[in-house]
Amino acid sequence: MTTTFKVDTRTALLEAGKDIMFEKGYTNTGIQEVLNKVGVPKGSFYHYFNSKEDFALKLIEYTDEVCGAKSRRALTDSDVSPTERLMNYCLEGKNALSESKCRKGCFIGNLSQEMSDQSETLRKALSAKMFKWKELFALCIKEGQKVGEVSKAWPADKMAELFFSGWEGALMRAKTIKSVEPLNDFIDLMFNHILKAT
Amino acid sequence: MTTTFKVDTRTALLEAGKDIMFEKGYTNTGIQEVLNKVGVPKGSFYHYFNSKEDFALKLIEYTDEVCGAKSRRALTDSDVSPTERLMNYCLEGKNALSESKCRKGCFIGNLSQEMSDQSETLRKALSAKMFKWKELFALCIKEGQKVGEVSKAWPADKMAELFFSGWEGALMRAKTIKSVEPLNDFIDLMFNHILKAT
């Protein structure tokens, strides 16, 4: 029973931290706010996490696992074609942004922008996560090229980089202008022009 | 003489604020740190700025004017062709990022990512600045289409959106992985594929 309680408190702290840090960023997130939301004393927090930075490190893992699950499933769904996988990833992201009224965006992207120059520990963790996502995009593109669905004019790695950075930039633009139009433009050009086999 | 002194103190505060906020973000920037750098008392700050948010608003104007000058010149240089203007904009941005060892990135982009969900005042100012930059990209693309240098397969506005968000995303990626490779990939695909007239 104790184990169950421990796991639950840790998860509750991560869940509360995710909600707060996703919208407010790292610096703006106070540990006290997280504690208040969960209703546990400070000691509980330091039982599970060494510091705020350590909490953020665990949050990078947690949000990637929890929030990234649907997106990862979309990108690895062998029931549909490689470009459909990429499209489903985009539609899933667009839906999430619409549901949050163009707030939040991408946890990894937000933290990267804010913390890459502030914490080498977080930067390395974010960079490693990004590497894995880029690999997933590249795999779909490579497979798409193999089956003749995706243009072979450019190496899959380069296209995956543009897919990734274009999507992250479009999320940032959408957050700022509070409209999904940048995502629509990205999807339109990416699938009907850049990736398209000629 | 008094006027000259007043202008100088204000500019000194903005210059110090730009350096600090560019690298550390809005929340991480303390007014005291700015004051210490300039060597003036708190009263001076509140003589020129109503609040930290007001200071950030003025910094958005100031950095856009000062840091954006070279980029704006590149995009409006009628001595070179429209695509050369866009290319010079990218090369200028890549040089700036290399010189800062892949730190900082884009002031407007950083603040947008951090503050779009936190301050409606800052979000609107950032959104308005972005609108102007997108207009400059769109103008080059439109002119490029007119002279047959840029593909007419897509409306200039859509291409300008992808140019903008792709570039901002590539800057964020470059900051995180501490390499200009995402910018190189963006430039390569943008100029040799997406914009290219066929």
C-alpha cells in the first residue's frame, strides 16, 4: 500500500507541475504552487526530486511519455501509409492546440526556447528528446521515399529537420497570434509540395 | 544638456535590458540586475518605464529597431534580387547566431514563446511585430514571383508564413542543439526547393 501511495504522490506532483510549467514556463513555476495544487508539504517534493531543475528533468520525461503518447502512436502506426502517419501527427497536434485555445504549444519547444541558454542539464535532456522525435519523422519520410510516396529530391534527414523546425515554429507563431492558421499553412505546403513525390 | 542626459540613461537601460532579457528571458530578468549594469538608482528606471511589462514593451520596440536594422536592410535592398534579399537575411541571422555561439536566437521569438500565454499586452505587441516581418518576407516573395525567380505554385502569403515559422523553429532547434545545422538545412531546402521557380 505504501508503494502505491508513493507512486501516486510523485505522479500527482508531476501532473500538477506539467499543467503549470506547460503554460507558465520553468522560471514562472513556483514549487509552492505545485505543492498547493497537490496538497502535500514541501518535504514530499524533496523526497521525490532533488531540486527544481531535477523536477523539470523528470517533467521532460513525464510529458514526453504522457503528452507524446498519441503523437508517437500516430508516427508509428503501421496500419496507415508513412505520409498518413505524419499527417495524423500534425492533425493530432492541431487538435490539441485548438482545444487549449492556442495556449501552451509544445512542452519540449517551450522549455528549449526558455532554458537552452540557462541550464546545460536541461538543454542536454531537451536535445536528446528532440533527437528521438526527429528520428521518428525521418523514419516516416525514409519509408515514404522507399514506397514512392515521398519525394526523393532531398535526403530524409534534411526533410525531417525542416518538418520538425517548421512545425515547432508554426506552433510558436500560432501561440502568439492565437490562430491555427500557421499550422494550416505548414500542413498545406509540407504535404502538397515539399514531401510530395513528383 | 538635460535632454541629452535623459535620452542616454533611457537608452543605457534599454541596452542593458536587451542584453540581459535576450539571453535570460522576461521572467529571469531582474530590474535590479539592469540597474546594477547601468549604475543608476531604481528611481531612474521608474522615471522612464511604468513597470517591468512596460520596459519589455519598449524593449520589443528597441531590439526590433537596433537588432532588426541589418535584417530589414537586407530584406529591402533593391540593389539585389528578391531571393538574394531573403538569402542575405538568412545569412545575416546565421552569422549573428554563430557569433553568439548559438545562444540568444531571436528576441521576438523568445519572448513570444515565453510570454504569449502570460501577458496579453506583450502578446499583442509581439504579434504586431511579427506581422510586419511576415509582410517583408511576403513582399520579397511576391516580387520574386513577379520577375519569375520564385515559384508561383503557392500564394506568397503561405510561403512567407512557412519561411517565417521555419526560420524561427530552426533558430530554436539551433539554440537547443548548439549547432547551426538546422539553419543550413532550412536555407538549403527553402532556396533550392520550396521557393525555386520550376
